[in-house]
Amino acid sequence: MNKAVSTLFGYTKDEILGQPADMLHVNEKYLAEFQDALFPAVKKQGYLTNFEFSMKRKDGQIFPTEHTVLELKNKSDQRTGWVSIIRDLTERKKLNP
């Protein structure tokens, strides 16, 4: 977690650390849609890139995002975590609806 996550989603570091990423998803349906895109892409090419998807801020606002997600693995090729780059597309969508 970095400061950009706090700015983007409105949570403090203490509120978000140790919590599942599910709290940033609109609902379970959206989470399943994200996972349906993520896991096959990671299996095939090792990452997901330029995936447009809606997320939810702490205040409940739903906003458009673009994701690039990379899998972190150890020397035994086991997943140990994720690197996720999330871009807020709100302004871009206003310019190009």
C-alpha cells in the first residue's frame, strides 16, 4: 500500500492494511468479474494489463479505473502477492464519454 491508494480510495493506511481487497470492489459480482479477467490473463501471460473496471471509494462513490496487475512469485514459483497499478479514469471518461 502506498499514499496513492489512500488518495484514490479515501482510506487511511490503518484502515486498509490487513484488509482484503474486496472492500475496494463495488460488490461480489464486480469482484467475480475482475477475477474472471485476472486469473486467466495471469495464467496465460503472467499479468493483466489495461483492464477497465469500476471500483468503490470509502464514501461509496463508484468510479472507473484501469488496472495492470502482476503476480509476485518466490523462487519455488509460488504466488506470494500481487503488484497492482490502478489508474482513475474519471477525468478521461469525462473528456471521451
